[in-house]
Amino acid sequence: DVKVTQSSRYLVKRTGEKVFLECVQDMDHENMFWYRQDPGLGLRLIYFSYDVKMKEKGDIPEGYSVSREKKERFSLILESASTNQTSMYLCASRPQSGELFFGEGSRLTVL
Amino acid sequence: GQSLEQPSEVTAVEGAIVQINCTYQTSGFYGLSWYQQHDGGAPTFLSYNALDGLEETGRFSSFLSRSDSYGYLLLQELQMKDSASYFCAVRDPGSGNTGKLIFGQGTTLQVKP
């Protein structure tokens, strides 16, 4: 079975802190994605990566950056967390064709 | 741009049939996907329609009409465990092979006894 693992299920951070969300997949998928999920807004794409060291902005990249140094790992970085970044963050991976496989999510609260 | 519309909530009783509609507007089209997400869980893939017609997988079926830019997910013999959010999604036509998906806002299905 494909497994997408997110490092933390729940995080509480303070405004201005730097936040790292880690995601690892074990199926050698080329494509990896970071979405945020908010009530009434569905899933919105922050960034995605189609290869090591390659990244593309999604629909809402402002305030975020990403890193993909290894094929299996895709990190989301909040350089200076703000309260409006309180959300559920979902990582997903996908081979060249086929469906998305999601992690369990990381619920971030910024105080 | 791309957009998808689906109802925000649907309620049905156990054993019934429910249909969740999705209309989309895209500059190109590469198929309609459906995902299920239980409260607190990860979204999981349910179905994919690239061509017009009905695709059946057990109690769940998905339909697509490309001429109407419309699809639906049909759930039969509803069970309590079907209470979840259901998202339709289309592939961003400009995303090449990455398979970047654009999601609807999700429909929360509540199944009552």
C-alpha cells in the first residue's frame, strides 16, 4: 500500500515562528503536493513538485515555501507564521498517471 | 480559470440512494475525479471518469457528461459509514503530467438512521 506520512498531526505555534511541515511518501512518486483545507473553501493548492529540486506555485503560495531535496520528501515551510495560516495542511503524492494519495493531514494552529 | 460547483450539504437516510452533483468550468478537460474524506481523515480516491457515461464500483457509481460539463457521484444502499465529505476534482489543463488537481468545495453527506 502507498503510504504518505506527515510528520505532525497537530501543531501549535506562535505568530512569527518558523514552521516546518514534513511529508514522506514510500512509492517513488514523481509528483508531490501541498494543499490546505479550510471549511467552505475545499482543498487549495499551495505548491507542488514534479521532480527533485523542482517546484511550482499553486493557487495560494504567498507566505509559504517548499523544499524537495529527495524524491520521497516534500517539506512545506512557513517562514513567519501568521494567524491566517491556521489550517489543516494535506500532503499528497501521485505517480505520472493515477490518483492522488493523501497523508492524514497536519492541523496547525497559530496563536 | 477553472472552477467546480457542488452542493455544500446533503442528507439522506440509511438504505437510500443519493446523488451528489458537480458542474465544472475549465479551459481544457482531462477527466473528473471523486474523493471521499471522513471527518479527521485523509481524502481517498473513489473514481475517475474521462469519457461520458457511468462508471460503477460496488455501491458507488460516477457519471460524466462532457457536453454539459457535469458529473455526479451516486451512492446506493447508503450506510452510516458513508457519512463523509465528497470532493469532485478536475485536472488543471496547464499542469502537464504533474496531475495537479483543482478541487470543488466539497459536499458533506450525512446519513441518518
